[in-house]
Amino acid sequence: MKKPINLISNIISEEDIKALSEWIATNPRLSKGPLTLEFEKKWAEWMGVKHAVFVNSGSSALLLMIYSLICSGRLKRGDKVAVPALSWSTDIAPLIQFGLEPVLIDCDSDNLCIDIDHFEKVVKENDIKAFILVYVLGLVPNVGRIRDICWDNNIEFLEDCCEAMGSQYDDHLVGSMGLMSTFSMFFSHHISTVEGGMICTNDDSYYQILLSIRAHGWTRDMANVDSFFEDYIDNHSEDEEVRDFNNSFKFLYPGFNVRSTDIQAFIGLRQMEKIDDIFKKRADLFSLWNAYYNDWKPKSIGFTSLFAIPVLAPSYEKRNKLIKELKREGIECRPIIAGSMSRQPFFLERYGYVEDVPNAEKVDSLGIFLPCHMEMNEDDIVRLAHIVEECFGD
């Protein structure tokens, strides 16, 4: 029987589970506490940013990132936010939920991230207030040009790095180059806290807002809260204990409760001990794929910590042929992310058909992604390349 290849590997080891069990047996605090703060600090240091905020999922990270722009007054109902058509539902969902208008950007046929020429055209024709760059499957576009467009047009540059942990542009980790960035630590991602997500920023004000809206909108986690809402906060009482008591249940924003726990933070801290090896392995597998596969290959600028191997079939029929062959071979596959958001029911019902994202729609019809993870080796890559080429051949 041929070796099955799962789409993901279990990055949480038996040793991690044993250590977690021993730690829980000491009866520590399990909800958000000191380990969460330690995990955030180490993550920010590793990323080279000032602040990191740990939440319960990458989708919650995206939700808070957008909501913080509303709380700050930078975005308001009706404002337009550009987002790649080739993305995930929760890149767009918060825009709809908060009354913003998503404007889809087509993908680049060479690297699956945004078509920068199309982005520039959209910016010229629309008053875009913010842009979310999605690093599709860990691939890296020309971030410098994208940032210049945002800078020249007063657009907030945001990064969705949920599939790109460890990838780099110009020696900078993705997620360290925009106003804010998001990461996912779901079970299937580069590192895992089972469920979890992170928001990064170098902006002190947005950091304070994120801390508040993560937990109900209260002041309790914020520093220098009087500088935000001095008219509502007790900063006059001479007795510090009384002042803390008076402020302990002040709610500055209509917030959420999307905190994670110290259980997830414990796992995250152990994951950080091996992240460099994980990213190197994924980059090495990407290099092997490029060496052994002789058809379309995505282009990426800089170090690429690949999330999965993308393939574009020459026709819909050959895509279906490959899907069936992979299933017979015991190899898992799936659409590239979720295809184009332009074809998703929730988008079509609200905005109708979008005509100017042809590359994303091609990916929707012809795209497949294949496994890329720590349990794979060179033989697996050779096998995958052979199967794909056989299915796509004449």
C-alpha cells in the first residue's frame, strides 16, 4: 500500500502534550494570565515589533484589527477597504459586519498574491481607506511597491499573515511592515496553539485599543488609560487603591471577549522553541518542488515559508482528473484557500457578480493545493510532481 500524505501534520508533539499535562497538574491559572503575557512578549521580540496581542483565533485577530480602526475613528461606516479576491471569508466578513464596503483586488497570475497593477487602478478609481494584503500560502509579492501605493494615497496598510508565518520580504518578516498584522495558530498552520491568533503592531495607541476590545472593551488591561478617555476615568483620587477600584469596570468601547487562555499560551511558548526549524523545512520543500516540477510554479520574493503547494490545472477536466488520482493515491488536497471570494454565496448575495477579477476566478476553477509540512521528504515531493505531471500531460 502506498504511503498516504495528509494535508497537514500534527505539529504539537507527544512531548508537548506530556509537558502540558504536568503543568496543568500544578493547578496553575488556566485562563488568560502570566503565560499569555510571556507568549505575547516573546512573539513580539521574535517578530521585531513593539506589541503583540494574543486572541482565540486568526479570524478574531482580523476582526479586532478592523474594529480597532473604527474605534480610533480612522474608518467609519461606508468607507471602502480593498481586499484580495483570493483570500479567506474572515478577511471580508468584518468589513460587512461593521458596515464597510469591501473592494476586491484580483490576484497575480505569477504568485497568487494581489495583482499590483489592478490594485493601483482600483485606488485611482476609488477612495480606498485601508488595504489588507494576504500572503497567499506564504508567497511574498513586491511589498515595497504595495506599501508605496498605500503611502502615496493615505491608505492604511494591513497584513494578513495567517498562511505566511516566517516568510520574509527584504529581510523583514511579513507582519512587521504594516500598521497592524494578523496570524493564525490554528491546528493546521505553521505552528499551533490548537486554536489561537495574534495581532502585531508598532503603534502604541492601537495596541491599547486592541487590549481593550479584546476583553469586553474595559480599561483593565490598558496602560495610560487616562490619556484616552480622561473625562470618564478617575485619575484624581489621591488613594491609588480607590482609583483602581473606580476604574476596574469602566468600558471604553463596545468590545468583544476573544481572549485566549494560558493553556494555549503554554503550547505556543513550546512551539516557539522549534519555529525556525519549521520555517526552514517548509522553505526547503518549496525549493524541492521548484526543482522537480516542470510546469507552472508560483514566484515569490525572498524567503518563503510555504503553507501548501499550489497547482493550476490546464483545464477544469484535468483538475478533476488530478483530484481523483490524488484520492486514489491517498494524498489529501483542497482548493487554493477557498477560491475567489467573488464566487462565494455571501458575497454574491450582497454585491453581485464582480467582473474585474479574472485571475482569481481562474484559480477558483483550476486551482488545487497539495501538502507541505514537517512530515514530508524529498521522495514525497518527487511523487507529487510525477502525479501532477502525469494528470496534466497530453
